[in-house]
Amino acid sequence: MHRIRLGDEEVPYLLRRSPRRRTIGLRIDQSGLTVSVPTRAPQRAWETVLREKSGWVLDKLEEMRARSIPDISWRDGELLPFLGGPIELLVERGTPRARPALGDGQLRVALPDPTDTSALQTRVVQWYRREALTFFQHRVEFYARQLDVSVSRLGLSSARTRWGSCTSGGNIRLNWRLIKAPPAVIDYVVVHELAHLIELNHSPSFWKIVAQLCPDYTALRTLLREHAAHYHRF
């Protein structure tokens, strides 16, 4: 089994060499990624293809993982992930302006029609996004001071394959679904993006900066990858 880093993910793949092949082919199924290459193809050739197709590869792998996890049942009593633990969804009748409220491990959502699953999902996602932005702002401000960097703007994203992004101008975007992960994992992603304000690459110098504030970043990165499909259920 071979491995290659695509984005922030280390992707394992099965390599098949064949004298009949003239081109490099990629296949993704329940078993994972298979790379088929001509017998004499050098490693740099298929690794170049994998990096060029990294977006497609990561999207398809995420789709395959998601298929193995049951969909959310938008109803009273459903358990939802939040900050690394489960919270119970409580649905009750109420006014359209009533905001969801979390207390004692229960997220109370009031709707004019508690059986309206579409409205319930919309209301819950809006709550998650508000909570995410508030939590992320606090962590970004904290770690920006530690690294002595300035953030121009913090926003949310809904990317399927990236948990965060950073521009040279100091604009940072974090995936709102990250609020479902444990705080330590969120901190790793925050530090990762802030470190790009010092090193706009993934060089040894970059990872040294990350390790200063997140010495166990390798384990945190693995934890995030293992639970990614679960966090993307909604």
C-alpha cells in the first residue's frame, strides 16, 4: 500500500502496474483508491496526476465514506455532534422567531410545525453556523496573539474537502462543520491556518510552527480525518 499527501490528508492507495496500460488511471470504490499505471511508469508520473486530480480524489473518497454512515433523522431525540460530544435534539412547537437554545446537553428547537423536517434542518444548521463563528473567533484571536500575526477577516465555509483556508492578506475561512469536532481538533485547524500567515507552504518550517502550539498535531489531524464523514452528515 502506497501513500501520498493531498491537501491536508494522507491518502493510501493501491498501485497496479500493467503492460497493457498506456495511460494512468484512477478508480475509487468501497476499497479506496486504486492507481493503475503502465509497467515502466516512474513514481513521479502518477504522483503528478494524483496531485492534479487531488480535488476529485478527495471529493470521491469523502462521498464513499459518507455512504457508510446513516443519514440524520431530523426528529425529536436525534443525537447530533457538537464540540466532540453528542447533544440531543428536542423539537417542540413554538413561534418562528424562537431561536434554538442549548442547555444540559439538549438543543431545543421550536417550530410552528415540529414535523417540518426541512425547516428543522435549516434552523439547526443556522444555529451551528452562529455557534461556530463565535467559537472560532475566540480561538483565532487567542492563537493569533501567540503567533504575533494579524487576521484581516474571519469567515465560514461549507467546503467538502477543506477544513480551512488562509490568504496572504490575512483572510481566514474555517468550515462551520468543524464546530462538531473536539476543541483540541478545532485548535489544530486554527493554528494550521494561522501558521500560513508566517509560512505559505507545508515545509518543515511550517510544521515546526504548528508543533510549537499543537505538539500532538499529527494525532489531531488523524482524528479529524477519521471523523470527517461523520461531521459531513449535515
